[in-house]
Amino acid sequence: MTSNPAPDRTLRSAPRGPSPSDPPRAPRAPRIVVVGGGFVGLTLARRLERRLRRGEAEVVLVDASPSMTYQPFLAEVAGGRIEARHVAVPLRTTLRGTRVVTGRATAVNPDRRRLHLTLPDGTGTVLDYDELVLAPGSVSRMQPVPGLAEHAVGFTTLADAVRLRDAVLTRLALAADYADAERRRAALTFVVVGGGYTGVEAVAELQDLARATARRYPGLDVAELRVELVEAEGEVMPELPPALGAYTRARLADSGITVRLRTQVTSMVGGVVELSDGERFRADTVVWAAGVRGNPLLARTGLPVDPRGRLRTRATLQVDGAEHLWAAGDGAAVPDLAAARRPDDGAPMCGATAQHAVRQARVLARNLVATLRGGGLVEYRHRDAGSVAGLGSHRGVARIYGVRLRGLPAWLLHRVYHLAMMPTWGRRERIALDWAAALLGRRDLTAPDLVRGGLPTASRPDVRSEVPA
Ligand SMILES: Cc1cc2nc3c(=O)[nH]c(=O)nc-3n(C[C@H](O)[C@H](O)[C@H](O)COP(=O)(O)OP(=O)(O)OC[C@H]3O[C@@H](n4cnc5c(N)ncnc54)[C@H](O)[C@@H]3O)c2cc1C
């Protein structure tokens, strides 16, 4: 069977860079195309809707997904406290003055000012632009660990969070039926690799969910659960002061999590986790939360990228050495003008946080409008406000503008802060209702359908042979 190449359709043409065969075009307003409808893309589009005069420019937002994911809530989705749909903000209904295109950007032609994309039906198309913003975010930073790709699940997308919740519930359901002690131990062993805020929040929620479920399953004992957090550096969440790092480790240990510092996973072939401290054990669920790198699309553009695959970007958020190209968020290496310069390092760069992404988007909106009107550009400068992290039920850590909090106050602050940051009132209301239900003990612990759905992680032991007749 032969397959035809995907047809190429032009969504709409621009007045510059025409090929000789192009038909004549009517003049149109300048077009700003934004790749990525995450923290940067959604904030930017909303700002432009407010700042642009009618007919001053057309804004087109391209995202592979029809909704924006509020990633700071992924741990609570994995923990079953928040319904997955409630952390996804639909782009089309939220952005009424922006043209939203659901499609995956595949290449950029800066000379002709064209963006190539693939639509959900597989057809290829091109979109001409006057100004292009690249904000496709980041992906998990993988390492050459044997067995990693086959055995571990990432933790950056909504699908990852749902998969992790399903994996925990499935493994516990299977373990309750396993007759073989070794299989049972592997099913009840969970490893999270990476002790940044992503890994810490994920392991805390995973442990809470596993304990809450194990308590309800006859034939399972909470003491059988083994939950490990493996971190290569000497402290968890290094962005926090050491005292809060120590508090975090102590709270995780209290809840039964083993925290291993200065330890690396060296192999996970066949589901056997090997650590640099010599420990070796079977674990059916491994979560890889060991940092992020720029979306691979960025390196494919041929534009300058740093060693982490992020576009090298000036403080004005223009891509280095390129015209009509802008970048922000996790996929951009933006100089951090507010950070103290250390003598050993080069210029400090902004970290991959929603805090920077949202604020960069606001500066970007201002600079794009200034560009259209022939005004001057401003530089991005933001003093890090600090961080907040949830450590499971009623516990958290926070450092906000130098003030340190821990325990219940930090947990409350974490919730209030993220609820306030969550786009749209509709989503905030749904999340608040989910929290209320979880506080009343109504967390949904329904395991996915194993018979028809299969196992939610990469390793798939034969389910039927393990269930006693
Ligand atoms: C689990 C987790 C917890 C976090 N918690 C916090 C926190 O508590 N506080 C904090 O400040 N930060 C947190 N972060 C980091 C924060 O979420 C990111 O810094 C932020 O999302 C970056 O925004 P962005 O717009 O650059 O990327 P994103 O928000 O990831 O958006 C990128 C968008 O681009 C789209 N896209 C990707 N590729 C393409 C393509 N080829 N074509 C079209 N569209 C594409 C994606 O679908 C996505 O919608 C967390 C991250 C994770 C993973």
C-alpha cells in the first residue's frame, strides 16, 4: 500500500515574501502568530486582546492541544485531589478575540516568515506571520540511563499526571491479588527520580494516594508500601533555604518516604532499579522528574539555542540575532537582570517557572504593541518572588519575598496562591469544589479498567497469570 504525502494548505497568505505563483493578495492587518498556548501563550494573547486597537493586528495562537494545562496542579491531579479536566483551560472559549489553531508547529522559515504546522487530521499547512512568538515550553530532560525510556513515566503533561494516578491505583489493585511475594513487593514499590519541587510534590501526593488506597483495600497493609525519592544533589528543592529543605526531608520521611540524596539511578532495565549507592530492587512504577529542557522544536528551527535546548533570547525577549522572532517561558534562555551575578558563572538566566513565564508574557505583549506602533522596547526584569510547594495533606513549604513558612500556613498559601493564579473563574470554582470533596474524604479512588485498558505504565506483566483463580 502506498500513502500520499500530507497535502500542504496555506491557512492565509501574507503580503511579504510571495512566490511568483502566488495570487495577488488584499492588504491586511499585521499578523502576530504565537506558538504555544501555555502560561506564556495564554497570558500574552489575553494581554494583546486588551491592548490592541480594533483591526490593529490579527493574533493567531497555535497549540497542539485545545487547552492550556496549569502544571503546578499536576501533582494534585496525580494524587486524585483535583479532577484532570479542571486544570485544563479551554483556549477557544477563553480567548474570544484571538484566532486559535489546534495544530503542531513543525518548522519555521524566518526568511519567508512562515510557520509550518501539522493539523490534527495529519495534513500539513503553513501560516505566514509578521511577528512570531515561540513559546512551546519544555519537555522532560532524559539521561542515558538504560531502561529509562521503556520503564519510567515523565511528569510534565496532564496525560502524565493521569497515568501516574492510574498506575498507583492499578498497582495496588494488582498487589492485593498477587500470590507471589516478589511481584507484590514490586507492585507496591514507587520511585520518583528528581528532588526539585516537581519531584517533591509528586512523591508527596503519590504517597498520600497510595496510603489512602491501601487503607481501604482488604488484604493490603500500608506498611508494605515502599516509596523512594532519589536526588543526585545534596538537598531537595535547592531554591529554598537549607532549613526548609531539611524540613521538607523530615516531613517526607515522617510520612514513610525514603529520601536518598547524592544518589543516582544507574539502570532500570526490566523494572529493576539500580542506584549509585549499590541498592538494587524491583519497582513497577518509576517517575522521571529530573529537570526539563527546551522543546525539541526550538533546536530544529536552526535559531541559536543554549545547551538546554532553549532559544537564546535578549532581555527584550527578541530571539538573538533574528528579526520578527520572539521567545519566552521554559523554551527561552532569557537573561535574569534582577539576579546577582556570580563571579564563576556566566550571566544568570531566568529559571523554568510559571512565575517568569507569566511576567515575561506581559512584557512581550507590551513590546509587540510597541513594535507595531514604532515605539521603544523594554527589558524583562523581575525579582524572584520565591516559591511555594505542597507536601501532601495540610503541609507545605514557602519562601515569599524573604518570608519563610512551613506546615499548615505554607500549605494554605500554596493553595490560595495557585487558585488565584489559575486562569478563569470557572476553573477556580471547580478546583475549589474538588478540594472540598477531598477534605470530606470523597477522593475518587476508582482504579482504571485493567481488562480493557491495560496497564498504565510501560511495563506490562501478564495480569491474568498473576490473579489467583
Ligand atoms: C509538575 C509541574 C509542576 C510545576 N509547578 C510549578 C510551580 O509550582 N510554580 C511555578 O512557578 N512553576 C511550576 N512549574 C513550571 C511551569 O509550569 C512552567 O515554567 C510553565 O508552564 C512554562 O510556561 P510555558 O508557556 O513556557 O510552557 P507551557 O505552559 O508548558 O506551554 C507550552 C505549550 O506549548 C504547546 N506546544 C508544545 N509543542 C508545541 C508544538 N510543536 N506546536 C504547538 N504547540 C506546542 C503545549 O501544548 C503547551 O500548551 C511546574 C511544572 C511542572 C511540570
